[in-house]
Amino acid sequence: MNKRSFEDFHLSEEMTRALDLLKYEIPTEVQSEVIPRALKKQDLIVKSQTGSGKTASFGIPLCELIEREGYKPQALVLTPTRELAVQVREDLADFGRFKKIKATAVYGKESFILQEERLEEKTHIVVGTPGRVMDHIERDTLRVDAIKYLIIDETDEMLTMGFAAQVEAILKKLLSNRVTMVFSATMPKKVEKLCHTYMKDPTSIEIELMGITTNAIEHCVIKVTETGKMTLLKNLTNVENPKSCIIFCRTKRQVDTVFAELEKANYSCEKIHGGIVQEDRFAIMEGFKMGNFRYLVATDVAARGIDVKNMTLVINYDVPMEKESYVHRTGRTGRAGNEGKAITFVTPADGKLLSSIETYIGFEITKIEAPAQQVATEHQKAKHNINGKSSKDTMKLHINGGKKKKLRAVDFVGTIAKIPGVKAEDIGIIAIQDDLTYIDIHNRKGLIVMRALSTSTIKGKKLKVSKAIQN
């Protein structure tokens, strides 16, 4: 059992304050193994699953080692996706807040000029996707002559996505005497080759999969036909009644189909996949983290870089094609000491995929029966819109506009969050129906929001806003 505390790492007073503020008390296994070695500037190869706390394992030492007065970037963190780049940048900003560490994220489909302007300012750590990082290096908008620390995060995913050539090109541009740390959920030969070619006598750390996968997450499978999945999904969500849930599908088309069916049934939900524009993807993820809607239908693009508190349920509507994706998907729940549940829908055609997953994770997943229709109907009375605020602090607003006016949760959040005196955390569940929308406003801000919306527009539309009549 891990007996360490963060005090054992003898961190600076500024770092200790930041960790206290973030409620970091007992380090996870990967943090216990990595942080002391990283502080000694050792090259590391770390095999660790998602949800194990690895961002803090490299983020805390980076912020501790960075020289505050330096103007040029001193550290580079490579990530496979834009979402993960943004998440890591936010975490680094939290860890380094009292040391005044400045972290900047660069990724595709965002203005290159805007990123160039950020990089011209004092920047200690750059986090980015390989393609955009290489673009900045080649255009001399990212100076790498002072980079002493390189982190390659989710390395297996990065190489699987075809970034191998770009990663190697970046490695060749950096100082040869840098510290390099590689983090990967799996260690295929292409990752091993990269490590042996570009690292100096690295120390290997492997965090056991079993401790992460089985202790905090209840894994189940339900047998179903392809045509029976939607009925099963509705029955299951009625019975499980989760606080927060991601529903994973294999394809963008499947996400669109499932989302449309749930939206038609008045579920509080949103969708995210690679076909959704970047700005909306970020807004949707922020809304999900804040609890503005309860269900997120997603492809694997959402499996990495998401850290949502109190995620109680993950549903694999489709069995993932890659066994590693199962761990990444289900790792969205059961995080930070909380318990979670992962339920996978398995059709007769999915037998080989399921067997591959079970071999990979090292145990047989429990088979359970689908909930009976009668039981599901009885549970249907439990509404899909919930919040944890007391009724006296929350006002439910009624707005005369909804799906038919093409209004989405991100439209309401964007307008309300700009109201003076109102913050994003004051916005609760947003339930959008065909012709009307209900929004919970927390922390006694209901009247402020109602008055402001009565004189403003949402997505260019003037809407009538009133206090909803509670049943």
C-alpha cells in the first residue's frame, strides 16, 4: 500500500500551497514513483493507464524545476489531441499558480497568429500536438534552444494516430542534453524503439493495470442485438439514474443517431466527435464538466483528456475496436477515489472483441441481464435532470425557445456566463425541448439572469424568459 505523502517530496512552499488548494493529499502510485525521479532529472519511461494521476506526476516536477525568471520556453509537452493539450495546460497552470509559471497550448484548427502572439510573451511551458508544434518550430515562432524538459504523453496513441515522423522531427530539433519522459498506456515495439533511440539510460516504471481497472470500477456486459440497443439504453439509464454519464459509440454517424434519439426523448444531453468544430467541442466539454447536461454521447475523441468529477457511469454503446480504448473509455469513471460503473453492450458479432479486451485487462467481465421493461418503466419517473443544489438557492427559468429554433446548451451558457456577477458554475442543468428550455440557475443568481436575458438575445433571437412553475 502507498504510504507516501506529498510532504515526502520536499517541494517548495509555493508548490505545497498550490497542492493544498487543489486538495492533493496522498499521491497515487504513479505520482509516488515518478515525482522523486523526475525531480532528480532522470529520463523516464512510464507505463501507466489513464486515470492514474500521471499528469500531476510530470506536471508537479516540471513546475518545481522551471526557472521562474526564464523568458524562453523551458519545457515541451506533446499530446495526441487538442482536448488533452488544453487539459494539461490547465493542470500545469493550477500546479504552478503560486510560482507564476506560464503554460501555453498550441494545436491545430486554432488561429496560428493568435498562438504566435502568446508565444511571443513570456512562456515557461508549451503544450501541444505534434503537427502544430512542428509548424511553430519551422516558422521560428517557437524557440526550442532553451527547452530542457520534454514530456511525450499518451505516446502509444500519438504513434497510432500517425504522428511518429513529426515526433521524431521535433526530437531532433531539441537539445541533446535534455530530460525526456515518455508516458504510455501500452508499450508496443514502435514506442520502445522511439525510447531507445532518443533517450539516455532511461528508468522504466510500470504501474499495474489491475489496481486501476478493478478496484474503483464495476465492469459489466449486457448481451443485446444491434436493433435492441436503443431500447436497452433508455431502460438502462432509467434504472441506473446516473449523475453524469458518457455514452461511447464507434462512429460519428452512430453518435449523431444516438444523440438524436435521446434528444427526442428529452434527455439532458450533448454530443461530441471529430466533425464538430473546435470551439463548440471545447464549450461542450466545459458544459459537461460543470454539469450543464447529464449525458454526453461521444466517439473515442472524448476518451482522453477528460476529467469530470463524479462521473458515475460509462456506457459502451458499441464495443471498441481496440482493446486499449476500452481502458481509456472506462477510465473516465472511478477517478480520484470515487467509485464508478462501466456497462458494455455486446452483440453476437462482438465475441472476439470482448475476448480480446478480457485477455488484455486480465479478468472476465461480469455478464448481467438487461433491466426488465416493467422495472425500467417504474424508474422512468425519476427525471433525467438533476442537481445537487438546495431548492432555495436555485431558480428554474422557463425560456420560450428550444430545438426548433436550433438552440443548444452552448448557446445559453455562452450568453449567461457573460452576465456581470454570474459565473459558469452558477449555471445548472439545461433541459432543451422542442419549443421551450428549462435552465437551473444556482447560488441565488436566478433573478439576475432572468432580468439580463429579458433584455438580451440568445443566438440572435429575442426570447421570453420567466420563472418556471415548479411541479
